[in-house]
Amino acid sequence: MPHEPVLALSGVSAGYGGAAVLEHVSLVLRPGERVAVLGRNGTGKTTLVQAVFNLGPQVGGSVQVMGREVAGWPTYRIARLGIALVPQGRGAFPDLTVVENLRLATLRGRPGAWSLERVFELFPRLAERRATPSNALSGGERQMLAIGRALLTQASLLVLDEPSEGLAPSVAEEVIVNTLRSLAGEGKTVLLVEQNLSLALRSCERAVILAGGRIVFDGASSDLLAAGGMLADHLGV
């Protein structure tokens, strides 16, 4: 069905060593949606990402990716359903060149729309730096590399964890806002976990706020901007 959810969380609780971080979180992303997850530090944003990919927390409730129940699955099986993570810190192999890092994402040979050439068209700076080790890249270039690598997996859903961290505002605008708007034109589904409120709301048409491990707002980005009390109470702005 064309409107079947790409990601569906229902009653998800997650934590570490018996300490709860998320409690009864439910969230649905449908094809082509761009959803920003916002919240103060320690509210569970990264734990939400880790729960989706089964990257460490103990998880209860239902986690469905592309209509499949994946709670408890190994991470690699979840990724193979068509979901890719752009991790906090960017996660490139430091001694490999740009092109070597990108080629790692193509090793399984999954056919699809994204190729090295298309990634270089999207990020011409990476084409210029293709022979450069990733540890010699700027922060913005490393973020381009991380997004390009995720696209090369041919994933239907991209999950970006704090992509603006450590980037100058002008670089974040170019690399994140402009890129996500470009991908929106292709119907790419995006879950953006982000501290930068302005960037997140300009990148995504829908926003979710986590507070105390629960979702306290889920609606249009424009509605959140108009809700001054919500912004002050939960985001401190």
C-alpha cells in the first residue's frame, strides 16, 4: 500500500541497566515525510534512534520498519530493510579516502537510484576531495560524506542524529537544510534528531518534542513555531 508506514513505534519504552529513558513512545512516519525530533539534552532523542536500530538499550513495545516487527533483531538485519543511520559524530573510517568510504556502502551491490556519480553531483566538494583521507576533511565535508554513504545504501528512510553538531551555521545551512530539501523533492523519508530548532523546523514539515522520555508535541512545524509556550517550556526558547 502506498501509504503504509515506513517506521512505526507503538508503546516503546527503552533504557539502560533498568533505568528508563523512553516511556510509551508512539510515532509513525509515512513515505516522503520529514520529521524533526527535538528536545533538551537527556530527554531521550539519541535513545530513540538507538532503539530503532537496536544499538544498545533494552527496548519494550513495538518497533516496525517497512511493516516488519524488528524489536530484538540484529542491527544489520534492520538496516537491510531500507533504513540508514547518519550517526552523531559522522562515523567515517579515518584512514580511508572519501571514495573508499563511499564504496563501502555499495559492497552489497543493491541496485537503486544512488551511485557514486550522483553523490558527487549532490556534493561537488566530495568529488574534489575524493582522494583525501576522511580524517583530513572539515566537519562539513565529513557530514556530506556521512549523508552520501547513507544514500548509497539505497535506503528509503534516512535517520540523522544531531547532524549540525560542531558545524558553523552557514555550513549547517548548506549541508543539512539544502540537502534535505533536495531529497524531499525525490520523496525521501527523513527522521532528523536535532538540537538546532531553527534548522530542524526549516528542514522538516513536521516536528516531535520529547520531554521526560515522552512525546509532548507531534504536529506541523508551523504550529510549533506558533506555540510559544511549548517552545519555552520544553526547548527553552
